[in-house]
Amino acid sequence: MTDSYPFRDPANPGAPVIPRPDWDRAPWNRWTFQHVREMMPTAQVWRGKGPASPLPEAHQDIDRVGFEVDGRRDTIAGFLGTSFNDGLLVLHRGRIVAERYHNGMSAHTLHLSQSVAKSVVGTVAGILVGRGVVDPAAPVTEYLPELDATAYRGATVQNVLDMTSGVVFDETYTALDSHMAKIDAASGWKERRHADWPASVWELILTLTETECAHGVDFR
């Protein structure tokens, strides 16, 4: 968090502005994750002409369901009370068994999806594999030949889908010069700190020329 930029309470318009370099970090993300379209340019993606498929509901009391993490016992209720949670939906065998909203969120509130996007990509890839359009065992360069000049050379489509490509990608969120900082800038989330930084995500991918392990060996 950047101390030189004070936080603006949205309920207090006269207060200082939310810092653009840290808009996605605490404490500001308690507000910004539900107001991303007010923070930066976005594109609306329509679900298509087909009707939405409602999910059947079979709600259950899951508050006392326990689990252990890092040697400490907790419950679902305890986790929700301490994790700064905005929303939770539990889907079991095609039925919604629990659905909760916090921090002013509702069932119709737009919210930053973060890595949920990977599940969408994985679902689409599965459809293409099922149709025979994509071969998961094929080299990823068969579909993106430009990657032959990068560390992705030799990786299969399955390696990439499984996040086991072995390509070096520094995901240090707080480092000012990490790959994560550069992808934030390339995506339009943050300002570009240097003029020679990649201007798009594709340009950034083409700069990834180092591996930290063999393809398919380790999940990263």
C-alpha cells in the first residue's frame, strides 16, 4: 500500500482520491472490487441470445462445517467473518446449497472476477477439445507459432492449461518491476512506469524467454 496516497471514502466526496497505483489493494479494494467500471475502461460481454439457465436451490446450513488450515481449525462462519468476503456461492451436484453476500454486495452486483476468468477459458478450451478443434497434446506453438521464440517452445496445450509450462513469470504483486506489475500496466489496470514496457498482454507474453523448470513438471 502506498502511504503517500490517502484513501477517499466514497461516502465523503471531499476526501482525497483513491490512488491509482494501489486501487486493487486493501483497504481500497473493499470498495473498488464492486466498482471497477467506475475506476477504469471496461467492456461489457453479453451472454448471448439464449436464455439464462436458472440453478435449482437446496440451501443448507453450512456455518458449522469445519476445516483445518495451517494447523488451525476454523468453520465456514468463522472464515466468512475474518476473510473480508464479498460473496460466497456453494454449488454441489448442480444445486446451490449456500449463497451469501457481504460488504454491500447483492446477487446482481457487478464484481471483479480475478482468476475466475481462467475457469471460463478452461471451459471454452474443453469445448474446443471436445469438438476436435484443439488437440491438448499438441505443442502450443502449433496454434501460436510466434511462441517458438519464447520459453513456451516445447510446451503442450495441456501444459499451458494446467499451468505447468515452467515459464518464468514473476508474480510478486508488490514489486514495481515484476511481470505482474507489467501485466497490470499492459491490461490498463495501472500506469506504465517505463516507456519500454509491453503495451499489451500479447507483447508481454512474447518477452517471456526464460524457464525455471521443464514443461509439465511443476504447477506454478
